[in-house]
Amino acid sequence: MSAPDALPASPDDRDPGGPGTSDQQPPPRVRRPRPQALGAGAAVLAALAVGHVVVTAFPVDERVQAPFVRTATISEPVELRYARLTAGRPTGSTVLDGDDGTLLATPGVWLTVPLTIEALGQPRALGFAELRGGDGRTYTVFTSGRSAFLPGTTQPGVPRYATLRVEVPPQAVPGARLRVGLELKDQRRDDVAEIDLGLTQADAEAWAAESTPVVAHAPSDAPPEDS
């Protein structure tokens, strides 16, 4: 008896790697981003990166709060938004003549700076002053008291002459810089003059040993007689 003919293989019995495999799915197609999309994404990332760098490098709060400092030296006019300011040569002593019949002594040094103020545009009354000492400290000069700066109102076209006086320890004298501005309490985003007074250790020692009164002239539209 002859062997029965072999039955054809069912689909499940075929070689799974062969071309006839019924449950083998073709690989999914990968959608590649269009060049335009890649370019837009890169541009956004670059913009974010640059924005981060700008904010980090230039803190917004500090930039908004800071005054515009205009530097100068003795006898050099400094142009401000509201006035032209010129500082004369400083003088010092342990005794101050307040030009009002009173003498004030100090264990430190009286430093006086004559200032010429020329208002621009409209009448101005400068109210801010401070001394940045060579000792790293800041000495505020008020509109009254022992350390004082009260020039009064300056009219356009009429120079105003005033003397700033400040009481400091001798070690603050060398390298001291004077700052003067318009508003007493707020110098944000406004011009401030910073004047290098050109003072040395020799000035500090000489003034600390000087007992001849130094005069702080009262403010006036006429120049002091000894100027």
C-alpha cells in the first residue's frame, strides 16, 4: 500500500522567517521632521539661551536702580542733566569756622570743598552729597548738622557758590571722592557727579595737625572774597 500523499503545510506550519508568514507586520514608518521645523525649533532654543544670558549678565533690578555717575576731578566742570558743577580745591583742619560766628572742633578732620553750581533749564536746589572715603566707608552729608551741604536754589544763568563740609577720620582723606546729586533721598536713574578730590596721606596728616580754622562760606550768588 502506497504512502498517502503529504498534506500541504498549513499557514501556521510555515517557516516564520519565510515570505509567506501571515502575522509578520512591516516595520513602522518613521516621520522625519521637515527642515523648516528643525530650523524653527533651533531658533527658539537659541532665543531662549540668549535671553537667559542677557538677564544673567545684566540684572534688571540693579540696572534700573543705579544712577548715572559722571566723573570729574578738581576744577573740571562736570555736566549733569540739571546743572553744571565745578569743585574747587579742598581744604581741611581740626577746627571749622561756620561763617556764622561759631567754631567747631573735631578729633578727626574737617574737610571742606567749594562748589560752583550752574543750573540748567530751570531753578535747581541740589540736596544730595556724600563722601566716599579712602578707608572704604561712605560719609553722608546732610542739609543740616555738623556735616552739611545746603547750597539753596540756583537760578539759570546765575552761578551759585556753596561750600560742602564733612567731618571724617584722617584715614578717610587719602583717595576720597565726593558725590553730589539733585535729590536727597532718590538718585535712581539720574545724573550724579563723582569728583576725585586728589587727596593724599600727606594732606590727611597736615590737616590732622592743623588748628587754624577752615572757613565754610555761606552759600551765595557772589563768589567768596578769598576765592
